[in-house]
Amino acid sequence: TGCVSILLVSLVFSCGGTGEDTDPHEVVEIGPDTVEVLITDTLGLLFGDSTRVFGTITQASFGSDGMIYVLDGQEAWLCIFTPDLQFNRFVGRMGSGPGEFQYPQSFAFLGDGRLAVCDWGGGSVVFFDTSFNYIEHLTGYYPDSPRYIVPGPGNTYVAMNMNLEQDEDGFRGNSFIARFGQEKEHEHVYDSWPLMITTYGDPDDPDLSIGRVDQDFDTDLSGTVYLAERDDSTYLVERFLPDGRADTLICRPWQRVEKSQEQMEQQLYEETRDESDGGGQMGRRTIQDIYPYLIAISSVDGVFCGNIWVGQGYTDVPTFEVYSPEGSLEYVAVIPELAGVRGVEYSFRNGYLAYDRQPE
């Protein structure tokens, strides 16, 4: 297990941009103010107290109660800490029984306070009451359970899912963002995209490679869904209102940004893990056909302080454009202390928090 950190951050305002030409990989200050985000504390150890040694963090965020919730896929539990970083309790454990997980991927608190956990490894969504007692789990999804769940309006949640069909012409299907309630079937689809399916191997029993359009999405307290496509050619955030109406919230011209030579070299290899001998040996392999462009938008968060936080995918310094609910740019937030750091995810739900999903 690697050293995984949970970073707590705060904001400091500074003056706005200079208007001078800048390198495309540097922070571009285009708002009336630039906000400097400072790391105030960290949580996570390489060795020591088992409550602070994380395996693979699949999600972390502040709850509305101020507690810090850390979902660990590898350890298969939800670890809860107090606002002053003291361990509180575990929810769940490894297994396939009631209230147990195989590889939990995301979680959301519903409107009535219940906790919903997407157990990707177990192909299920598991529910707990406000005291974290197990209620039920929904299974039987095909070909995959919902993933990346966020709170929806009322007692619902919003998640990414997909469907897959086969006929004499082959396989086809869609990935989609939908609202789910108390049942396995979704209540409403906000948007969908065709799956990119490649078959190989035995024609009578083929293996499938399934690709999806890469998106990030979030909701606000009213149940409005914000959706951004993570690609290199568009800068677009769409909004889906609780009644199903859709509109474009943020759209501005975008010109592709090429990766630097250093960024290309950083992606030349990827780490691998061989579990066949039980020892979990680490290795690396060369990546073929590295894509040469950076994405425009890396993330969207629509729930913090009434603003929409749009992560920039093309800067070496973590940068967020912060928009009002009407779509006007309020300020730009940067995190200079994490310049050049890759693999960190950010959560702006009830507080500022960042976490490393890839400890190896």
C-alpha cells in the first residue's frame, strides 16, 4: 500500500490577471480575482495506525455534518473521521454478505439522510440508515451496476450506467446519466451516448472492449445536474433541471492545447500489479499511442457555496474556474502547492478537500 493523503485546503484571495501573454501550461488568470488555495492539513500514513493507512481511495468528501468520509476500495470500507481528523468508525467490510463490499467505488447521502454506496466489485448498490445500519442492497444489474453516484432531488441519486444488447449484427449499447430512486431501474435519463464496442478473440464467444464518452457530473441541492464532457476540443458545461429541461450553462471557444514533451514522457509508462503469485508484484509497461492533446475540462462540482467549480484539464497548476448559477465567471482558484502533481481528485462538497486515488 502506498502513502495516500487527504488534503484539507483553505482559500486566500489575491489580485487578478495581468493581461500578459502566458504559456498555455501555466495558470491563465481570466477572472476578476484569483484565489490561492492553501493546504491546511493532511490525513494518511505510509505505515502505522491502520485507521490512517489507506489502500485505494475511490472517493472522499466532507459530509453535511462536517465529518470526513473516505471510501477505500481496496480495504472495502467507508472510514469516517471527525472535523479535527480523529478516527470515528468504519462502515462496511470486505465480503458479500449484508452491509459488506467487494470494491466500493462511490457513495452519496440521500435527502432523508440514508447512505447509498456503489459497490462496483459486487455489482450492487448498498443502503444504510442514518445510524449506518444496513438496510438493503440492490443487485442484478446488467452489464454493470451504477457508478459515480451523487445525491439527487428528494431521496434519489444520480449515477452513470450503461445498457448492452446483442443481435445478429453484434453488440450495441449506450452509456447514460440517470436518476435512480428506490428501485433498480432508473426513473429518468438526463443524457446518453453510444458505447464504443470492440470485439476480439473467438467469434462464437468474443471478448469485449467497451469504451464510454468521458464525462464528469455533479448535482446541487435542488437536484440540478451539471455535466461536462472531458475532451480536448470543447469547453462546455450543460445543466439539467429537476423537471428534465436542459440548457447550456457554460460554453466558450476552445483551441486544442498540445501536451508538453515532459507530459508525454510522464505518460510513457503505466504501473501494473501482478497478483498471480499472491505477492502483488509491481511492474510497468509501455503505453502505445499516447494522445497528444490535453483535455479542456477535467471536473465539474455544482454544490459548494452556490457556485459551480469547473476544473481545468490543461494546466500544470491545479486550476478551477468558479461560476455563478447564472454562468458568469466569479473568480479563478489555483493550488500552487500541488503544481505538477498528477492523479489527485478534488471534492467541493460542504468543504474543500483533495485526495489521491492512485497510491502506487
